[in-house]
Amino acid sequence: NMKKAYDSNSSGHISNTATSRTSKLLMAGLFAALTGVCSWININLFFTPVPVNMALMGPYLAGLMLGCRYGFFSQIIYILLGVLGIPVFAGFTSGAGIIAGPTGGFIVGYVICAVICGLPARKKGSFYRIMLMICGLIACYALGLAWFMILTHSTLWAGLVACILPFLPGDTVKIILAAVLSKYLVKASLSL
């Protein structure tokens, strides 16, 4: 029955019992594109190479909506597109040099973030989704900060000031926005 093709599985993610893996990979590609579009919405700060952007909305929503496996694939697709020269990274940039640079750890952290956000959720409430996103953000921050400190030979404090502390208010807003959006996207998918 195609009318009820999309269903919410027991974990609270969108599952599509009537379609193939190809369709799920297509959804992963769409979330990779969302990550790219969100990364273009950025503001460069004078004291850090890490821009303020909306890119974390992609891994949050990919994980929450697609689950671990396809959330993972969505961010791998995003990174591959950027490495292959499609300007999907912040500031319409691309290339392996971006991944190898001081902000590359955050981009690689999107993969971990999407996996964490995609963990099966028996409790489907907003609080649980917010907790998953906070854990995903912490993982992304940890990898990005370590990567930044190694490449720039920064101290922990300098890394925190350049990469974490100025971004906390905006990341809080992104988590709340993604929690609300994911709630409505699941409801919309159920009505298809």
C-alpha cells in the first residue's frame, strides 16, 4: 500500500517498508545536500578559522530521521562530495585540504554526530531527541577540538576559545530547532 509507504519504526526514525535500499540512500543523499546548504549559511569570525554556520542541522536531522546507518551514509556522502570538489563546505569551499585543515575534525565529526542522533529511541519525545543531539554535539566538538589543537599547536584553553565557547549559544538554538523540525517531519512522513 503506497499510501502508507512511510511508517515510523519502533526507534522513532522514518523507515520505508515499501521501498528499497536505493530509496533510503536517496534520502541519505538529500540529507547530505541539506548539510551542504546549511554549511553555506555561515559567518566568519575574526578570531578563529571555524565559521558560525548551520551545518550541524544536517547531521542532527539525518540521524533523527534516518537512523544510524543512513544518517552515517548521509554525512559520508556530504564529505565525499566536498572532497571531490563540489563546494559543499562552509563558504562554498571544497577539497581534501578543507578536511586536512584545522576545521576538518568538525566536518568528520558530523558523521559521528549523525550516528549518535540516529541511536534507536524507545522514548520518542523531544527530550530524548535533544539529549541525542547534545551527545552528538559533544562528540563533534571533541573530535573537532582535538583536530584543531593538533594542527594549530593550540593549548586546550585557546582551542576552547576558538572552537567551542563562542558557538554554544548558536548550537543550543540549532538543537532546539532540529528537535522541533524532526517532530514535524516524522508526523508529515506518517501522513504520506
